[in-house]
Amino acid sequence: MHPLRVKFERELRIRGLSERTIHSYVACLAALAKYHGKSPDRIDDEQIRDWLHHLRGERRLSGSSLNVAVNAVRAFQQYVLGRPREKTLSGVPNCKRGTTRAEVYALAEVAAILRAAREGRDRMLLKLIYADGLRLSEARMLQIGDIDAAREQLRIRRGKGAKERVLPLSAQHLLAPLRAYWKRDRARWPGHDSPWLFQGARPGKPLSKSLVQHIYYRAVEASGIKRKRGPHTLRHSFATHLLEAGVPITTVQQLLGHTSLATTARYLHVTNGRYGQLNDPSELLSLLPR
């Protein structure tokens, strides 16, 4: 492995960036080096601009993707090349991000998808993603120790931006099914003391990202519901349904783990009336039609 890459990864980990962000930043620097055919420490700002122009004009990358590339270069120049922050890729502003509306499922559609999921791990996984608004990465990395049954809570320790949050676990709709699932799942893997709540393809390993996606797509296809993007749609649906049920937006913000209320407010643009008052967010599953 190239010494510059080793140093870059080390500096990013020291600063607490997630593995996903580190992977993205390293991939951007590798793409930059490949485009110009030389090491990134020998590429000047004007050449970097040429590369960004290529990404926008020929590759048609979105504003968000371009921002990742710009931030990756800035991090490299600052942490590896030792440039002051204000002199990293000077004169290149962050790109404007396009405005998109979150796609959400109706309550009946969520119910159909959950019913269509295979009983056991698959159904429990998708139910938990929807009922607590989990990200894919959060759901697949859940551990047994993250569940506090006495307090009926779920602790997310590996959230986006290394932020922890505590979510409610409905005793009826989540805790009881989780206990039943856990007993059945552990009976399938005798002798394996794994910490993971949802086992992967092999005992002792967590679910892979691709397997979670496969579980979701298989359930949607079996339900006959028109698919609206990936598993993150269940998180979008969670937020929208809570707002439609009268849950305060600040509560939804905390449950989602958003730093800015403006991020949560985008769900207000896709709400569709009210489902009646829901006093306890943990009872969201009670709104689903039988």
C-alpha cells in the first residue's frame, strides 16, 4: 500500500471519521491520481479543478458527490501535505445540492412489505428498521448489548457521524417479537456466542450491506408493492408517518439523530394529512392495517 494512502487513512481515523467516509475519501484521491497519472501530492490546484470539471461535465456527478470529492482533497492537503485549512483548494466553493423529495410508502404498503418478508430474521430486521427509523448501517451492526429490555430502549452506538442516540422499543410490537426471534435464531447456531443481533451468512458475522438490501428487495417484490428506492425508504416512511400522526417535529428530529431541524423539516413536504394522534412514537406499528 502506498505510504501516502496509509498516512491519509491514519489521519482520518485519528479524527474519528467513519469507515464509510474514509473509504470514500481514499477512493476520490485514487481517482484523482488515476486521472492525471501521478501521485496526488504532485497535483496542483489547477489540475484538481480540471478533474472536478471532468466529474461535473463528463461524469455528470451530483452536487453532493462533488462535495465529497472537494472535501476529500481538502482533507488530504490539510492532514497529509500540512496546508493550513484556509489554503486548501482555495477558491473552490462547495457545490449546490439539488433539492429532492423523500419517497415514502403508505401505511398499507409498509404492512404488506413486512408481511411478505420471510418470517424470522428478515421480517424482524425490516420491522425494526421501520419502527425505529434506522439507517441500513445501524440496523446491520446492532448488538445484543444495545437492547435495554428493562427500560424498553434501543441504543444506537454506531450512528452517522459517530453520534449515539437512544430509541424507544415497544414492549408489544418490538421487544416480544425480538425475544422470540432471538431464541429461534440462536437455536440455529448452537455453540456460537455471537454479539450480533442479526447474524450474517456465517455465524459470528454481522449482516453485510448487500444482504440487507437483498432482504429488503426480496420482501418488496414478494409484496407486489411498487418499489420506491432502497431500504432507506423505510426510514423516510417512519419520519413521515410520525409527523402525520401528530408527533412533534423536534421529537422526530431526535429519533432520527438529525443535528439540524431543517434536515427533518424536509419530510413536511411529503406529509399527507393526519392519521390521528399518536402519543407514543414507539407505537408506530399500531397504525399499520392488519
